[in-house]
Amino acid sequence: MGRGSGEAGRDGPARTVAREGTPHGEVALRRRGDVLELVVDGAFAMDTVDTSTEVALATDALRRHQAPARVLVGGLGLGFTARAVLDDPRVEQVDVVELAEPLVRWARQGLVPELAGLEGARCALHVADVADVLAGEGGPVGPWDVVLLDVDNGPDFLVHAANAGLYEEAGLAAAAAALAPGGVLVVWSSHVAPGLLAALRSVAGEDAVVEEDVLAVAREGRTFTYATYSLVRAGC
Ligand SMILES: C[S@@+](CC[C@H](N)C(=O)[O-])C[C@H]1O[C@@H](n2cnc3c(N)ncnc32)[C@H](O)[C@@H]1O
């Protein structure tokens, strides 16, 4: 199951604000009343009806670190995770890595208020595949104190099949290796994912702590069960 439905319980037709093809499929922003929707490769990716878990992804991770100076956010989306990171005054530098170049361009242009004004002295937007960045193959260079991954629905309902590796041992090991000592990695999922939890446990060193947090969100008359998966690296 993805996040929300993108349709139910909403008034009026959707108006396309912007759409553009990319090598990874079309990316589009749609407005339905006050709600902004992101569509990636023809699939509803997210909207602004309830962004509590996108925000919690950031705040829960930051709470687990004493001095989170450098943060990597994988997946710009509609910018809620990145903005929540920037709201923490302890954070000095945020690298947001986004696969869809038009989305970064629209954010820079301030096309919609939700994405406007993110980039600045403390925040850089990068167009790249976060898997490549974590593997050290271009883009911003770590280590980071906090790495947040919200690039897809989770391992069992992928929008981009190519993202599968990020939820498997090799991708998670690369993300854990990109952490500074004491660093925190958190992965968002639209569903409880036992395989992801097991993979994270298997890449965690002896002293790392791995946790699953299940997050229930009520919307459109239904309850969605999202989850985050965290790994906290041992400090120096
Ligand atoms: C669900 S949205 C992220 C939502 C975001 N947490 C927020 O608060 O708005 C997922 C984003 O990840 C991007 N994405 C997908 N695969 C990616 C990858 N491999 N590397 C970087 N970004 C990716 C998508 O284009 C989309 O913008």
C-alpha cells in the first residue's frame, strides 16, 4: 500500500500545476483545493493532507542525536522532511538529494509555496540518485550525522523498481557507512516491513541500535499503518 490514495474524500477536480518527463518517468504537481499532490512516474507519490510522518521522520531522528550538524535527506518530495530538519537550529548543513530534476527546478523557482525558499545557506538541493550518493559515486560527500531516506513507498510497494536495493542489505550498509560515529539512519515506509527490519539488523554492527516505529495515520476514513526503521551507530 502506498501513502493515502490521492483521490478519496477530496473536493473538485485536480488542476495540473506542472508536469515534465524525466528519464525515470513523468513528475507532476497537482492542486486539488488546498491540497498539493506529487505524482511520480504516473503513480500518486504523496500529498499535503497529512504530512505528520514525513515530519516525524526528521524530528524523531534529530531527537536521537546530540549534535546533528550535517543531515542528508534522500527524496525532496514536497519538502516537509527537509523543512522539519531546517527547523532544528542545531543543524548546520542539509543536503537534499532528489532524482527528479524538474522538482528541484520548481523548488528553486518557488513554483509552489510548499517548496519555495528551501535552498539557502544551510540547505543545498542536489539532483542525483541517493543510492549513488551513498555509494560515494558523485553528489554531496559524507559523512552525515543523520541520513533520512524517504524515496519510495517502501520495499513492498515500490514506485521505482530501481529503488529496491536501498531497502536491502547492500544499500542499507552503504547508508550506515555514510554515518559519522553516533550517526542516525532512518528509513520511511508506507507499510510495516519485516524484511527491511531484518536487513537493517544484519548490517548493524555489534553496538548499533536498530528500531522499528509503527505510525498509524487516519485519513479518508481509513487508518494507514506507516513505519520508520532506524539504526543508531555507536559513538566514538
Ligand atoms: C514520497 S517523496 C518524499 C517526501 C518527502 N519526505 C516530503 O517530506 O515531502 C519521494 C521523493 O523521492 C524521489 N526519489 C525517488 N527515488 C529516488 C532516488 N533513488 N534518489 C533520490 N530521490 C528519489 C521522488 O522523486 C520523490 O520526490
